[in-house]
Amino acid sequence: MKRKILTMAMLLFSGVLFAQTSPIRDGQLQMNFGFGMSNYGLPIYVGLDYGVHPDITVGGELSFYSFDKWGYHHGVTNISGNANYHFNSALGIPSNWDFYAGLNLGFSAWNSDAGYNGSHDSGLRLGAQVGARYYWDRKWGINLEFGGGNEFSGGKVGVSVKF
């Protein structure tokens, strides 16, 4: 009887420890990909996050979208870097969830057959984001993010995979 109680207590304690770990460990790499929300089309993106601290990640992202407006075809390419703080440890959130917020800085390049290639709305963008992920197993998850100040003002939805 004592052995069963001890075994159950150890399992419960290990579950509590697992539940409060960071979703992306220090030194771990995660890839994100999916679709964005925009006033001008449906952007696609791919990005990487790298754990530099149990609660902090840094990363980069590449996105592209094209659309037709004003009788012309336009394409926008965006490359950016980001940093996020993950709230799991501070709030005791289980590691299969990931709640984060952060900043990003990127460059957007517009290309258009309207005659102003590379000049219309091209430039540096500073943005902020807040998001959440749900990992259905230790490696794969779904991501929803909202932000402003950049080409993804509005948000993104996608898939995340840890390496």
C-alpha cells in the first residue's frame, strides 16, 4: 500500500514538474509555417524560433504575398527578426500550451507592375505580437498570433514543429 501511494505521489509530482516547463527549451529550435491575415491578400510565411532562455526566444521569419489592386499586380516580400517572452513559467501554464508576446523588426519590399517597383511602402517595420500555441504532442503544435505595425497586422495561423 505504501509503495502504491509513493508511486502515485511521484507520478503526480513529475506531472506537475512537466506541466510547468517552458514550451521551447534553452537551445531548442522550432519552425513555424502557415498563412497570415492582410488587407491585401493571403500571405504565406515560414519562420524559426530559438530558445535563448527558458522564457525567451529569438527568431526570424520570411513571408510573401501577392495581390491585384488598382488594376495592377503587386508582390510583397518581408524578412524580419523577432523576440518573444513566453509566460508559461511565470503563470504556471502547462507546457503543451504556449502563451507569448514580443516585438519584431523587419524589412518589407514591394514589387509592382504599376511602375514603382521597390518603392511603394517598402521599408523597415517595427511590430508587436501576442500569440498562443497548442502542442498536440511533444513535437507538433498549432499556432495563432495577432499583431500590428508590420505586414501581418491582423494575425497569422499556422503549424509549429520542434527540433
